[in-house]
Amino acid sequence: MADLQRFKNRAQAGRLLAKRLARYACRDGAHAPGAIVLALPRGGVPVAYAAATALGLELDLLLVRKLGLPYQPEFAIGAVGSGGVQVLQPGVPGLMGVTQEQVDAISARELVELERRARLYRGGRPEPALAQRQVIIVDDGIATGSTMEAAVKVARQRQAARVIVAVPVAPPDTLERLAPEVDELACLLSPLRFRAVSQWYDAFDQTSDDEVQDLLATAWNKQADRPFDKQANGKDKP
């Protein structure tokens, strides 16, 4: 992949990530102990679906939400995740005049959206057990890293044995800051001139709720009868 310049789309990026993560692949019913791929919705789901399919691993979700600057919501000042996890960028509150009251209001709003997505995407399906499992967290890219940091904290809070972050693209400084927080970091592109994740994809349409639901339904139907998935979740244990 030395000559890789950019990705055609999220699906191709996921297939390429699977090659980097080949040691976790399921082969003849055997796979890395308890390995599971967790997607960060929405854009991370097509990437994670392609990677999990190629690796033969269980796919599920890890829900986190970015906290955007009040007057520029695309600029991340932090993130929140399930279980009360919150990550803030250095200097927040205070950075660019953001107050604690604004942080609290933005967090409350994003937690409502997080709960909405949990109901929409999961329905009545329980969250997967992560304790003592190798958790591979996948997104379509990382910019500031706040959302991924929150995701890692959620996985640690749920007692994952190892946390592996796998993304197609991220800037070097973000990777450097994130690396000490995880057990393994897999990134295919780390460009110095990084403005946004979207610039490294030919096609980067917004992933819809319907697409997320369709991919999850397909994955969950395929993996419903896999013996190793049942073992990973403790269903076949005596």
C-alpha cells in the first residue's frame, strides 16, 4: 500500500483495513480470542462492515457523539459516549470563549441524539459484552481524535482486554496523541497536510440512518448462527 494516495469510498477503505488486520481474521472457525469489530456511526459503519466481512468477525456498534463548537459545529471541542464518558479538547472550557454552560448544553443535546441512535440502530438488540475481548474500533477517519478517545474510554470502561483502533486516515499529531491510549493503532494513511477526512476519499457522501440500519441488519443476520460468535458472547459456555 506504499503508493496509496486516497480511497475510492468507505467500502474500499474497509477492505484495505482488513488486510492490515489479517491476524485477527476468522479461519476455519478459529479467530483471535473474542475479537469483535465496533463501528462508530454513521460514517464508520460502511468501513467496519467491509472490514468485518472480510475478516469474518462479529460486527456491532460503539456509540459516541462529537461535541461541536457552538458557532462552528464541525469543529470538535470534545465528545461524549455511553456510560457518562466525556472527552474535552485541551483548554475547554475557555478555548475560543466556550463556557462550561455551553459545554454542558452541547453535551446534553448530543446525549439525546446518542440515545436516539441507540434506539434506532439497535432496536431491542442488547449491546455486546466486551469484557475480556479484543475490541477493534473502526471509523472512516480521525481528525481531532476526541470522538475516538471517547470510544476508547467506553471500551476500557466495559473491560475490553485489548483495544485496537483501525482507521483509513488520520493526521500524524492525532495518532501520536492517541497511541498511548490504545493497545494497537492501525492507520493506512497519515498525511502531513491534513484538512479533513473527506479530502482523502473520491466518494464521501453522508452515510444515512437507513444505510446504517441496512448494513447492520445484513451483518447481524449473517452472524446469527455462527458458533464462534455465540462463544464470544458467552452463550455456549457450560
